[in-house]
Amino acid sequence: MTESVFWSIGQTCQSKGVLPIIDRRKQIIDAAAKSFSMFGYKATTMDGVAKIANVGKGTIYTFFTNKEELFQEIMNRMISEMKRIAEEAIDPGRLFFDNLSVVLEHLLDFQEEHELALKLSQEMREIGTPMALEGLQQMERAVVGYIAGQVTQAIKKGEIKPCEPEMTAFIMLKMYMALAVEWKKTHQPLEKRQVAGYLRFYMEQGLAPV
Amino acid sequence: MTESVFWSIGQTCQSKGVLPIIDRRKQIIDAAAKSFSMFGYKATTMDGVAKIANVGKGTIYTFFTNKEELFQEIMNRMISEMKRIAEEAIDPGRLFFDNLSVVLEHLLDFQEEHELALKLSQEMREIGTPMALEGLQQMERAVVGYIAGQVTQAIKKGEIKPCEPEMTAFIMLKMYMALAVEWKKTHQPLEKRQVAGYLRFYMEQGLAPV
Amino acid sequence: MTESVFWSIGQTCQSKGVLPIIDRRKQIIDAAAKSFSMFGYKATTMDGVAKIANVGKGTIYTFFTNKEELFQEIMNRMISEMKRIAEEAIDPGRLFFDNLSVVLEHLLDFQEEHELALKLSQEMREIGTPMALEGLQQMERAVVGYIAGQVTQAIKKGEIKPCEPEMTAFIMLKMYMALAVEWKKTHQPLEKRQVAGYLRFYMEQGLAPV
Amino acid sequence: MTESVFWSIGQTCQSKGVLPIIDRRKQIIDAAAKSFSMFGYKATTMDGVAKIANVGKGTIYTFFTNKEELFQEIMNRMISEMKRIAEEAIDPGRLFFDNLSVVLEHLLDFQEEHELALKLSQEMREIGTPMALEGLQQMERAVVGYIAGQVTQAIKKGEIKPCEPEMTAFIMLKMYMALAVEWKKTHQPLEKRQVAGYLRFYMEQGLAPV
DNA sequence: GATGAATGAGACTTCATTCAT
DNA sequence: GATGAATGAAGTCTCATTCAT
């Protein structure tokens, strides 16, 4: 006990990070993200989240009004983070497909969380209110819109052939999801490099023989 | 009890003539397909299915042990039909991408039912048992496997450049879903021709400038 | 099975009345009336009602949408019955106070149920929606309005001295409640005759010395 | 323990000067009285009381073991105050009905608090334990007993005709409640004078025509 | 002593499944 | 065999009470 005082001076900050001051809000958000990701919206129970978060059931309700609000929080976090990652990874000096590869590599570092976002965005039926539905779709829109902007610039620079930017961005996102998330449901997971490689293979050159 | 048999003969026939004693099993399957398609697995209630099918709730349980088995039946039917449609549409004399377009056009004629299949295949989280999950995935495997076979042949004939048939088939299916089903969640739906056209645009030629 | 047919002809109706065909709706209404009466609205639980009624919890919801609707049913029944009793008991040929006594005697035969109504009418705070509140007050209004009509006629006939009929009716109802229901909470219950007698004593002659 | 007395003298005064160290107990009691009065027993939450009292929720539990005990305190205070008011208002030299009017006028000055008492005394069902029930009834007993004493003396003096004092007092209290509290639930509220006037009208002379 | 974040028992309600008719 | 009334497990949310700070 006493000796801990000696080195604790420098460690105070760190020790806070270690454990003693448990951040229940974070615990809950992490647990909810995990549960929503694994079981979806309906099949996720507040009891379950509480158990995973290792908190009392009522504790969740001190931070979030109800299940839907908790869900919204998870979604919003995801959108923000995805935007941030994408923005940080883009380098205007690089070629389009190179930028795309870099962004994807970065995104894949957070693959698990994204998997949640992607899965959830497909479960819109489960959430009753149009507002919630709207909230979910906005995530996809945000990402697609961002990629579409990059596509437009790439067309202008002549890096890719003329095409509808919005749909091209949509197709890219879906293909990315397919390779990074859905493929491994039934096959061996792909390395980050492989995902980027395949995406480029299919989208850049096409299947027509040379 | 006994006397009722005497006059019931005439009534039975008559009632059969009037109300062809519609095949209750089919009624239930159709109703379930519609409900699962519209609301998803969890949000579909046995009460609702019974009401749509115009049968008693208990009747469902004379044909299917439980909700999950009913769901499985729907999935199996869908796989079979998709295979049949694909086989009927293929003409070995045609070019690969032409065959692909034809198959897709046919599949799109049943778009609504497929939408169900596609949606449901993404709702696997909702179903607890690994068995059910397995059952769902087998549908995708069946379709992907079929397309992969076509891809292999197309490579041999030199119609498309060498590539991994399995993954190429997987990518094709996902892109098809994206264009035919998911796109319209947030945008104007595409005509059958448009879906085929875009699929070819992105997969055949790629985005690299000429 | 077969022999039952012989005697069942005459007994069918009766046997239904005896027991075998348990009327669950009535069971539930009776149980709810008892529970609401004893514990009030909030403190009455659906679990409790189910237990008293000896039915499953879910059964209640096959007859009533929710707790509030169940409550409304009880209230409506009470209003109807009170009106019916009052109307049956009035004889235009009798003197006012004699009619009052008769009506009260009849009402007292259903004392227990009325106790419920009276108690509940005082628990309006517990029920959230203004509609429910309105529904409760309408019961008192109905009874007071009815008595007020009788009072007006009695004044015209010169049987009682001029007074405001509405308030007089209100006072009479409250005094009746006080004697028949509330008195016994803290004292020996009164006989029907006694209630009628005291009501007449206080309301007819007053306390001024002769 | 002892030393705290020494310095506490100076501190107490000082701290009282700064933030009069408002008497937290009183704050809580006032808040609880208000909430119980407005919402009833069940619908009053400890959170709500704490908020109204402007203290921490836990602070309530340093003064009262639980919700029921807090409730009891409110009731006891009310009984005492009602007794005090009644005793102060009685003048042995006045006639009975005049005394009654004066007492009522005084009581009506505290109408709001009394309303609480009266309402609560009717919500006994809400409180589970027989002890609490007992505690509530004692309030009514106290008031009725007090009036009964006055009635007895009035009979002796020949101011009112012979009658059972206990029941007469009971009827008077109920009629007072009816006029002062319950009438305004469904009608225009009465002035203090009117309440006294009507009470005298009905109880003194009765409805028999002259 | 004061505080309020944390807790979990318990309330209402839904719905898959059973079983008597 | 067909039916749907009946059931109770399970889900969401509230709130009295505790306890570490």
C-alpha cells in the first residue's frame, strides 16, 4: 500500500486509465455495440447489455432514455468515426484508386465496429419509427456521399472513366462490404491487402479479356 | 355423433365444391413468405401469418413444428426456385455476359420473392440456433456455386479474363443485390434493363479510362 | 360419450350455467372489481388480477387491451347497474324521502360493488389520461343528476323546502356514502335500515332543537 | 463527540449566517406534503420530493427510514395542526353552530394542506401495511373525536337536539369535506362563507318544509 | 452529514406454443 | 384435422433504496 505511493505520483493519470474509475457510460456503449453487432436490434435485450457491461439493468437508463436512444448513440458514434478515418486517410496528391486503398485499409482496422454498422444498416425493418429508420440511412448516405465526392474529382482528373458518381460510390461501398464483411461469413477471411487488391481488380479493370 | 355422418356426406362434397378446400399448407407458406418478406423474422408473428393465410393459428402447427421450421421451408423453396430459373435461362450458345443478363432479367421477374430471400439472408443474427444460420447460408452458397460454374466455363472459352470463379460469382451476386434491391431503399428504383446494364458496365469494362 | 346424449338434451343449457364452461371474461371482471376495490388502481397488478381470477396473465389481454381498458369496463358496468337500480326503485306515488329510502336500500344490496365505485371515483389522480378521469367523473355526475331530478320534483310537490337541487343531490350522495361505506372503516357497520334512518334524521329534520 | 461541541458553536452560527443551513428536514417535509397532495402516495416519487426540496435523494433517507415513514410524518403534522386550529377557534361563550362556522373558516384558510390530508385519508388502499392504514385512520378519529366533544356539550346546553355525538361529528366532517374539497372537482369552487352557510343550511334546519 | 450513481425487484405487455373442443 | 382461447416466459422500463465518495 505504502510503496505504491512512491511511484503513483507519475502514474496517477495512468492509473485512472487502468481501471479504478470505471466509466460506466463507456462500458454500456461498448457492451451495446457488441450485442447489437452480434444479435441485431430486436434480439438485443437490455438485460443482456447490462450483463455484458457488468452493470445493473437500471444503470443503462440513467444514461439513455430507452433502447432506441442507446441504439442511436451507437450509430452516431460510428458515422463520426468513419468520416474521421476517411478524411484523415485521403491525400489529394495521390491517385484515386490509391487513396481508396488507403482509406479502406484504415477502415479495415476498425473492421469489427464497422461490421456492426453495416449489419445494422440492413436491419432497418426492425426499428419501428421512421425517425430511427432515417437515422440509420443517414449513415450510408454520409459514407456514399463522401466517396461520391472523391469519384467526381477522379473523373475530372481523368483518373477514371466518366460515370455516375453517386452510383459508383454506392457500388464501391457495397463491394467493399461484400469483400471485407460478408465474404468471411462463408469463406476464409481476407487480409486487408487482399480486400484492397480484389476491389481494385474488379472495379478498375473489369473482367473483359485484354 | 353417428347420425351426423349420414347428412354430412352431402355437405362435405358440397363444401369442397364451394371452397375447393384450398391447400392449407400452401396458404400458410404464401402468407409466411409475404410476412417474412415485409417485416423480417422477429417482427413476423404466427398470429399475423394465420390471419393472412386465413387459417386458424393452430393449423400452422399441424404443418410446421415451430416458427423456425416454417421459416426454413420458405428458404428452401426459394433456393429451389432460384436454381430452376437460372437453369432455364442459361443457353450454352450465348456469351457469358449475355447469359448473365438473361438470368438476371428472369430473376428480376420474381424480384419480390427474391427480395425476401436476400433480406432474410442478412437477418441471420435474428435466429438463434447455428442450424438455422447454416440453413440460411446454404441458399447463398447454392446460387454462388451455380454462377461460379458459369464463370469457370466463361474463362475456359476466353470470354472473360482469368479470375477466381468463386469470388467472382460472389461479387456478381452482391453487386446484383446492391443494384436490384438495396439501391432503391435510398434512391429511385432501377428498371430491369438498367440493372443489367450497370452490372455489365461495372463488371465487364471497369473504371479505368480507355 | 353416447349416453350423455340421452340426458344432455334437457341439461345442455343448465350444465353450461353450472360450471363446466367457465366464463373467463366474467372471472376476470369479478377479480378486477375486487382488486380495484381493495387496492385501488395503481396498487392493482395484472398479475394479481390473473391470480384472483385463476387465469393466466395473458388471458386478461385477450379480453381487454390494457389495464386502463379493464378499469373502464368495471366503471361502466357500475354506472349502468346503479342507474338501473335507482330507476327500478322509484315509485312516483311515494313521498320523496320514502323513495330515497327505498332506492338506498336497493343500492345497499350491492354495497360491495358500490364501495368500489365510490372509492375509485376518489382516486382520479392515479389515472393519467384526462379521458379516464372524465370517465370516472361521469359516474358521479350520472348519479347526482338523477337524484337532482327527484329533488326538483319533490320541491315542486312541496315535499321538501326550496333548495339548490344539484347541490342537495350531491350532499345526499356524499352523506349516503359516508354512512354506508366510510363509517364502517372505523366503526361497527350499519344495517340497511339504520343507514336510511340516519340519512333521513340528518337531512329531513336537521339538528335545531324543536 | 465532546470537542465538536466547542467549535461547533461558532461554526453553526456562521454557517447559518451564510446559507441559513436551511432546515433540510423541513424542506423535505414541505416538499413531500406538496407532492403527496398533488399526486397521491403511489405517484409521489422520492426523486420528485428530493427535487422539490432541493436536496439530494439520499438526504431524505437520513431523516426518514423509508417512503412510508415520511408519509406518516406528514400525516402526524397535519393532525396536530388541525387540532390546534380547532382549539384556538373555539369560544365556549358562542353558540355551537357559530363556533362550527368559525372553526371551519379557520380550517379553510389552510385548505390546501387539508385537502392533502383529506385526499390521503382516502387513499389508504395504496399503502400496504395495516400499520400505515391504522396511522391514517387515527387522523380522522382525532378530528371526529374533537368535534364529538363539542357536539356533546351543545346537546347538554340544548343548542342542538339529542343525537349520537360520534356519528353526528362524523357526518359533519364528511359534509364539510364534500362542500370544501370534493364539490369543486366537478363544479365551481365555493367561497369560505358559502361552505359555512351551506353546512348550516343542511345540518341545522333540514329539508322538511316549514 | 450530504449526495446521486447504481441497483434490481416488480410492473405492464407481447407472442410462440399448447390443448380442449 | 382444424381451431383459437389460454398460457407464461421474456422483454422494456420505473423507482425505492443503498453506498462509495
